[in-house]
Amino acid sequence: MAYTTGITDESKDIKDEIKALLHKRKAILLAHNYQRPEVQDIADLCGDSLELSIKASQTDAAVIVFCGVHFMAETASILCPDKKVILPVSNAGCPMADMITAKELRRKKEGLSKGKRVIVISYVNTTADIKAETDICCTSANVIQVVNSVDTSRQIFMTPDKNLAQYAIKHTGRNIVYWEGFCPVHNNLTVGQVREAKSAHPEALFLAHPECPPEILDLADEVKSTSGMIAYAGSSESREFIIGTEIGILHPLSKANPGKSFFPADPGMICSDMKKIGLREILTALQTMQPEVKVPREIREKAKGAVDRMLAIPSGDL
Ligand code: 13P
Ligand code: SF4
């Protein structure tokens, strides 16, 4: 399906139907900051991974329609086992989350332990199976606090994002062993592209996501989660920003900051999985109440501890 942002009469009808069905089903619609503009505009809440997890854990809605990717809907299912969690397109996945299996993680833990307990920190961009083998999760918004919450006598293993892990090492000084996974969208951004954007917009600040490689983060004025970028741009005196993350973020950035200008570091930073859900898919999902994402109990119970410990930070105690 083509990636459209236009508001047509048809989309207005669909929006009205979606709103009526959300009400009828006692459902809440959550959307990640990378979702298509028309999806973000109809959502009850847009946010980064941390905000969406918190909202999922607190909502009293009976149904959560999650417009994001599979691991996000799984996280909502882990936190809210009694709610129905719907991911309108079941194969909206995350290539980075699929870069490690539970078997590989178990083998890695065994190899590292040598008598002392290894603390596994998993980026929330992981499958429920990985979370079940994890001590504490983190997101791009809280990774530093999560690492700092771990006793300094512990060996930390971080998975799956090598770039997020290297960012954490740099800002905590901790010795962290990490998996060599990456987000293909962020990992492909090059120093040349950032330099080109900077010379085209010399007054602009460069905001980068910690999923970008270290040499990109070295060029950044600020390293932020997606919602961190929205908040930073709002409070900054700067009028222009170069954005080093998936281009879906340009919509909420521009909406929240009229009068400021946002330029993608690379207009090709598009996560095709984050673009799979459109208004029509949301409507069909609400009509059929499918596809549901439900994490099996034995996995969920183990995974929940890791997500709960993250949500308890800074009071988390490892
Ligand atoms: P945040 O919105 O949490 O910064 O995450 C970015 C991301 O890659 C989600 O898939
Ligand atoms: Fe996964 Fe990267 Fe897409 Fe986020 S942007 S869902 S990390 S592939």
C-alpha cells in the first residue's frame, strides 16, 4: 500500500468509523512516533517505547490497539494479560528484535557467567522469549539509568543493539559485553550524510537516536529517544534541527513545534515495518478484533519481571 499522508473524504469516513468502534469496544489506540501521520493523528496516545509501555500498564481500557511493531504489542500483553492486545498488521516486526534467539542468549549467559551472575539488560526491542531470559529491560529513554541501577560488581550483558550498548558504555563507564545486533534503519546512517546535512543547514542542531553508530553520535548535539527529541526541540532556542532517526518522527516534531524546521539526516531512514499499519487496517482490526497478540503464560510471567524492574527505575534494585 502506498504511503499517503493526504486527508481524503474516504479517510474522514474511516476515521469516524474507527472512533465509533474504539468507543464501542472500550479500546485505546496507542501509536509509536514512527507511525504514519494519519495513524498518529487518530491515536489516543503517541509516544516512544517507554511512554507506550507505561500507558499500556496503566490503562483501564479493555482493548489495546497497538500501532507499532510486534515486540511493542507483546510488551503490552506482558503488562496487561487480562486485556486484549491487537496489532492491526500481524507481520509488522522488528529486524533488530529478530537478531537474537532465546537459545543464543542462554548460550551467551553460560559462556559469560564463570561463577558470577551475569545481569542481562535487554533493549525493549526484543521478543518476549528474550525478555523471559532478561533481568531488566531498557529503552532508548532510560538506558543510562537502567545500567547505573546495576551493582558495579556485576558483569552486564546487553542485547540486542550494539550501538545502544556502546552508547551506554560511553556514558556510564561500565564494562558491558554486548550482542552485535543493530537496527538496519539507524545503522546505515553515514558520517558523510550527516556532514552533508550540516553543511546544507549550518544553523541546525543535530539530534540523533542512540540506535545510530558511535561515529554518528559523536557528531550529535543531543542523543535522545524519539519523544526526547520532541521535548528537546520544544524547549530549545534553536529554530532548525537535523534529525537522525526514522522519518516518521518528523510529523510529531513539526506538529508540536510550528515555526521550527526539521530536516532528516537521511530521507531514506524509513522503517517499512512501522509503515505497515494504515487507517483501513485499524478499521478491519476493530471490526474483527484480530489479529491478537497474546504472550503465553509461562513466557509472560518470566518476562514481566524484567519489564516491571525497568518501569520501577530509578527505584529499581539489582
Ligand atoms: P524510541 O521511540 O523508544 O526511541 O524507539 C525507537 C525505535 O526504534 C522503536 O522501534
Ligand atoms: Fe526495529 Fe529499527 Fe524499525 Fe525500530 S526502526 S522497529 S528498531 S527496525
